[in-house]
Amino acid sequence: MSVSQRVSVLITSYNYRQFIAEAVDSALAQSRPPDEILIIDDGSTDDTAAFLRERYANQPTVRLHSRENRGQLASFAEGARLASGDILALLDADDRWQPDYLARVLAVYQQQPAVDFVYANMRYFGERQGLFLPDPDSRRLGLSVLLGAYSTRWQGAATSAMSLRRALALDVLDIPEPYLGRWRTRADDWLVCGSDILGGHKYYLAEPLVEYRAHGNNAWLDQGRDPGASLRHWLKVESMLAYYRARAGLPPEVKADVLRHAKYEFLTRPRPSYKELRAYCRLIGGSSLPWNKRLERKFSMWRHYLRSR
């Protein structure tokens, strides 16, 4: 018999009064209701806190925590510490969920005890249309420690489609203050990459159960329009990866002796994609193994890939 798990929804908001009610209402309308909805108001100046207190005064599961402005990453880190749920489902204040989102996510956790990070596909609305991710197949991804540390392959979606077991969330969001202060937006980078490098076991739900609002203030959508901003962001990403590599006890730079173990990580994936096969073959290709051993391990990975089709 499966054990019922408490679910906390974490919503972070900064000056999103015009959107946040849609986000909260979509959480309240879930076919499997959350046990709590914790809203972290990050020092908004648009009267968000007063609006929320009035609108949800009669909703006992909705909790509001107001604080001085420190950015999205610090808000999620504080929310994870304050939350009481076994599963933390993250939601941005300008997005919304389909009614069966939590039910589908919780079913994965109950049926796959080894999984501690579930992310779903998303559908744009607003200034853009279409799907966020092209992969049409739901699947368990296995471990991605080396892949995350040394290939920077991004395995996730935007924040509103992510959920984590609380233990993993607290581990990933155990971040020193200098990083929190420099990272005002794009908290999803820390959650996605940190979960991989610290040993999170991920599952991808291909159903577009989350609606991602495209508008002029999206930090992720806006990044590519300014090359300077893109450069600054990726330099910060390199610093973030170095932090998590140190946390995981991995070498700060790519070391050939570490990459020799990439085959075993690849074999934790029950149904790997061809792109993942290529990424792991590149890791093995950079290892310190003799050429015949590299070839042998690549052959083993190819065999696993073909058998999984």
C-alpha cells in the first residue's frame, strides 16, 4: 500500500499582482489538492501582499510569507525551509497548472520510489504558442552526475514544471549567500543542474500539464536578445557548476580518470535517447582508458541503447 505524501506548493512572486491569482487558483483547483500553498512575496511594491491576504483570507491551505527583496533563488531556498510537505511543487506567479498536474506528478513518485525529481512538459500561452520541450515520451532518466557536471546538458523545464522530494530540494538549495545575492532570476538553472550533480534521480512527464506565460518580463525568453546578458549569465553558470562539483567531491575541471565511469551512469537510464547516447560516448571518448577499452564501453552503451528501443 502506498503511503500518502504531503505536497507543498511553493510560489515566488515579485510585483506580479496582475498574474498571481491565476497561479494560486490553478493550485487550488487541482484534482489532488495540495496540503499547503506557500507564497513567498519577495518584497513586492505593487500591493501584492495586501491583495493576497484579502483574496485568500478564507483559504486555510494558503500561507503568505513576506520578506525583503532578495531574488527568486533566495525565495525558493527560504520557501523550501518553511514548507512542510514531503514533495515540493514549484510554481512561478505568472504561470498556471492544468487541473491534473499534481495528481500525475504524485503518481510518478508513488510508482517510482527511486525518483526524487519530476518535471513535466509545458505549453506556452500569451506572446508565444507551442510546446516547451520536443520530447514526446515520458521516461525515467536515471542518474546524471557526470553528465551534469561535465557536459552541461540541461535536463528539466522552467520552474513551474518542477517538483522535488523535500530532502533533495533542501540539499540543492543549500547555497551560500554570495551566490544567492548574484542570482536574482533563473533559479531553475540551480535546481536542474544541482539536482543532477548531487545525485538526483529524474523523471520526465511528456504531457504538457503546465502553462508557461510568455510576456515581456520573462528572464529566460529575454536572455537571447542581449549577447552581453547571455555572456554574463553563462559565466555565472560556470561558477554554479564549479560550486556543485565541489559539493559532490568531483574534480573542478574535466578529468579523464573520472570520465571512465560514464558507462555505468548511462546504464542507469532505462530508455536513453540517441542524444544522450552521443553525449555519453563523448564523455567516454575523453577518458583515460586505452582506445580498446573506450571502444568496448561505447559498444556496451550502444547495445543498451538498441535493446531499450
